[in-house]
Amino acid sequence: MSNQNNDIKALELLFQRPLEPVFTSRDNGKAAFDVPDTFLTERYSGVGVELQSRFGDDVDVRIPLRDITKPNLDFATQIGRKENFYIFIDKHKRIAGQLIKMFLEPKDRSTFISLAAYVKDRVNPMLFQYCYAIAVSHRKDTAMVAIPPIAEIFPANFVEPSVFRDARTEGSLITNPGDRMTIDMSQNFTASDREEEQRLAYFREDIGINMHHWHWHLVYPGEGPDEVVRKDRRGELFYYMHHQIIARYNVERFCNGLPRARLLNNLREAIPQGYFPKILSSLNNRTFPARIAGQSLRNVERVDNTIEITEVERWADRIHQAIDQGYVVDRNNKQIPLDEVRGIDILGDLIEASALTVNRQLYGNLHNMGHNLISLAHDPDARFREDISVMGDVTTAMRDPIFYRWHSFIDQIFTKFKDLLPAYDNNQLGFNGVSVDSVAVQIRAKGTTPNILATYWQNSDIDIGAGLDFGPNGAVFAKYTHLQYAPFSYDIRVTNSGANRRGTCRIFICPKTDERGAALRMADIKNMAIELDKFTVNLKPGSNTFNRKSSESSVTIPFERSFRRTIPSMQQQPRQQPTQAELDELAQFRFCGCGWPDHMLLPKGNATGMEFDLYCMISDYTGDEVKQTNDSPNICGDADSFCGLKDKLYPDKRAMGFPFDRQITSTSLGEFSNQYSNMAITTVKILFSNKTINRQKTRD
């Protein structure tokens, strides 16, 4: 193998089997590292020759590791290898920032690989994978390497525990991965239908949704070197991505006959919702703790993690005061205005308390400490030595109903700021000479009726073999059931009475009624408008027709990008030189793994057909266009609405969520749309069928 192929292989292998020492064989037992004796930990240093022979003699590919000057890892070993790593904890976040910086420092790829291999066996495995993945995502010399789905690396954080017993049995007894049967995963295993919140389990516990949350925080880490953290409109993306999650969740609640999530704006009130996650920590096989119904929050008094409820309340009050005053105060006591352009970005970095916050001392760490308070409600002073619950981990937080109550509170703060801004005027909303004559949707199958969309259950497979440490090599697939929709297309007809020009097509789906069938107020509709797509259109004089597939959405990433590697590098044969097309796909994956899962594009609807308003707007591209400072080609064409573009400015000058991000004085969506020729709405029905089908290999 060439040096480049060796490097690619090495970088991939370091993602596999995160709990096994680096000298063990990987890639279905066909590849192993040649590890310098100085890399072995104290436990294995005396038997190095035997281990190297045992795990290296029968492999097809041996990858030598360069000996390096050993780094000082005292800062990182403060997190034990059997502890869980949580980016919401300040100490853990700081340690991660230091380790990311260390991984970015090597001047060449080979040194980086050797450094990562040395570090891997000496620090917390979850910490390593998080920092290593960020480094691979941001180093210029690792663009050809895909980051595997986190559910493949640490499947226990996503999969019901009984699956692993069957998976290890199947993998151990059936040596050929192609002959292994698929392991069935239970649906709705966390509660019975006596618990009404269980109606939303398909959303909260969806593997793709939880991986999205992890991957977004991977692309947009809150701590680390400036080139990793300081991304264009990062704070606004934090707001908008979570705002859309809350909008989608509340609409799903309506679909299932439940009211919208109630704000968690009183931290001293008992929480009526309990949650029993029934999943294991990938690092120590201990169960994520439950929260009983009626649990109250208490001050957290743990080593290196103390939180007072009064302090969190004080931070919230100060942020509200800043919004009322129209400015924040930085560390030098300088007033920074919360204006129409940068105000939301400043607030996003401040509320999340990333490294970009203007004044951590004054405004605190509201978002993260709220997660910590809730995640330790069951054992705040560690007297029972219980670990943090799912709310404390970005891979699992969205499973808990309380996530949506807490983020509804956070979202309400952002909404307060947005509602104090002046409403958009006619010049901002209109597009003279452009008329959206009609908008419609149709399922991409013969004999379907326009404006009726369909959802159903689907069985899909995910590979958990790479995360079965100290177990069988090769793929082991688990089958899980998730919501899916029938692929459809938009048909948009536009008249342009002027010369050639460009516009941006913005498509949202908006709820009409709440869980009782009562009509929603415009203020509620605009806050629950779900972005489905956004794309640039070229308008020629006269009539224009645009037909766009649902699979092309600017919000979602395809199923294969969430759950599959884009190059078959884990097969049994030695790796071949990848084609340029494959390398381009990998470069896309490492950033575009960030995105809402395609199978959750549409709300569920209901069995009788739930009505929504499909809203379409063509905005004037002269007000949308962003002059990129980096003229390199886009390597990410998916999900830029939620995740931006890699190494570039956010590709839309308008505020995220435009035109629904500010107050709308109209009393209804129809009244609002009818005021502007460049807007149109149509009623669509989403019909849910309670049937389950197996996934096809391709979807159009």
C-alpha cells in the first residue's frame, strides 16, 4: 500500500473498537498497527512482543506507527477511562479543548496518526473519539477520511441492551459476516402506552435524530482552538437548529393528540415527567439513571461540578435584562448592541456559553448548566455514586421528554429577542414583478393525488459490529423501526414580469390546528413553521416551473450518510486506492454527516389525514446573496440550513428562519401570504398508515 493509503487506513482504524488497545487487529481482523514498544501502556509493556505477534501475524495490512516525543497527558487523564465524558460539564469541555488543540498541532499527517494512536489508550475513550473526530474534521490533511456514525462507534448509547447479547452470540458463532442474521430491536421499549409521552418515543429515541444532535456539536464544538470554534454565525445556528427541533417536536405532539411542550421556566417546581432510558453507558456498562415522576431539581454538589439553582436563575434574569435593554456588556464593560444583524448570533454564543461568549462571568452558562441540573436531579451530591442521566450527554439528551421542555424555555428567550425587532417591511418581504402562481406537492408514484403526503413505519438496518469491543470481527446488523415518508416532489409555478433574475425559494410546512383541532394563532404558527427546503432559482421572463424532489432538501441528509460508510473500507479485502469521486464523497461526509435525518423530514400526520399549510416564498436574491471569501468549491450540498457550509460563510444573508423569525402582524397565514405576490400557500394532508415495510436499497 502507498503511504497515503496507509494513512487513510490508519485514520479509519482509530475509529474502530474504541475500548480495545491500539495493538489489537481491526478491519475484520485484516489490519493491525505496528506499535512501538514505547506506545504500550504499563499493563502491556512486558508482553509487547507476544501481543504484536498475536495480533499482527495473520493480517493482510500492517501499518507502522512512527515513534514520537511523548506528550504530557496529565490534563486529559483527569477524566477516568471508565467515567463518562460530557461536553456540558465545564471541566470536561476545557479538557476536550486542550486535546483538540494538541491534535491540530502536528505539521504532518503521519505524526498526527502516531500521536492519536499513542493518546488513544491513555485517555477516556469517549473523550478521545470526540476530540479525534473534530481533529479529523478540521485538519486540512485528513479531508479524505469519513467520520463513522457515532451509533456504530458507541452503539450502547443508541441501542436497547438485549441486542448486544444476541449480536455477540451471532458474531461469535457465525464467522462469515455475510451469513449473520439481523438482530431485531424492540420498538417503544422504554415505557408502555399508559405513559402518554411514549406516543413521541419514535421521535425522541430515533437513532438518526440523536446522531444529528451529536454531529452538530461535533461540527460546532463550544471549546477549542479559535479556528475550530469561530465559525460564521455559529451562535445563530445554535439558536436556529434547536428552534427547528422544538417546532418539529411540538407539531409531532399535535399529530399525536398531545399539547405543546410546557416551558421549564420554574426550576423549583417538581417535574411531572419521568424517564427510564433503559440503555447502557458504552464505557462502563452501567445503566443511564432514570428520573422518577415528580422529581425536583436540587443544587448539584459534586467534585468539579457544582451548580446552584439560584445562579442559573440569575443568569436567565441577566439575559432577559440584556434583551430588554438592547445590549450586552462584555468583559471590559463595553456595551455591545443586540442589533438586527448580529444580535441573535451574540445571544446564541452567550446562552450556550461557548468560547465565543462576550462575558461568561456576567451571563454565565445557562444552557449547559440547565442540562447538568436536570441530568443530576436523581443524585445531586453523588451519595449513591450514580452517573449523569441521558440529559447530560449530547448522544442521548434528545431521548428525554425534559429536553424539549428545557429547550422550549431556551427558545422562548430567543423568541423574545426576535419579537422585539421591527417587523419585516414590504421591501424585505416582497419581490416586485415576481408572482408565485401555485405550489403543490405530489408523491412520486403513479395514481397519487396531489397535496396528499404519506408516512408509515419502516425497518432499516444499522451496523453495530465496529463498536462490539472484545467481540466478533465484521459487520453485525441490528434492525430498528422508524418513521418514514413516501418520496414526493414540489411543483412550483412562478411568473416573472421582468428580465432574467434570481431568487431563493423558501418552503415551510405550518400547522393549522393544535391537538384539539382548534385553529392556531399566527404567533404560534410562525414559531412552529417547519423549514422543509431552501434553494436558488433562476427566473426567466414569463412563466417558470420548478420541480424539486423531497430528497434534495437543504435541511436533511440521506439515510446512507447517517448510517453507512461511503467507501467500503471495512471489507475483508485490502483497501484499494480510492477514486476521486469516492474522496469527494468522503469530504462531504465528514461535514455533511451534520443534518436532520431524511426519514424525519415530514411530521407524522395522523390516520385521518392531518391538514397543514404548505408555504412557498421566492425572495429577491439580491438580498439573499452572500459573497464568499473562500472560492473553493462547495463540498457540502446537503443540510446547509442547519449546518452551514464547511470553511465558508453561511450561504444566506437573511436571518435564519426568514420570514417567520420575527413578529407577523397579520392574523392568519393566508392574510400574510395574500399581501405579497411572491408568496403562496396550499393545504396539504399528511396521512399516516400504521404499517411497517422493509427498507429498499435505494430511495428516489
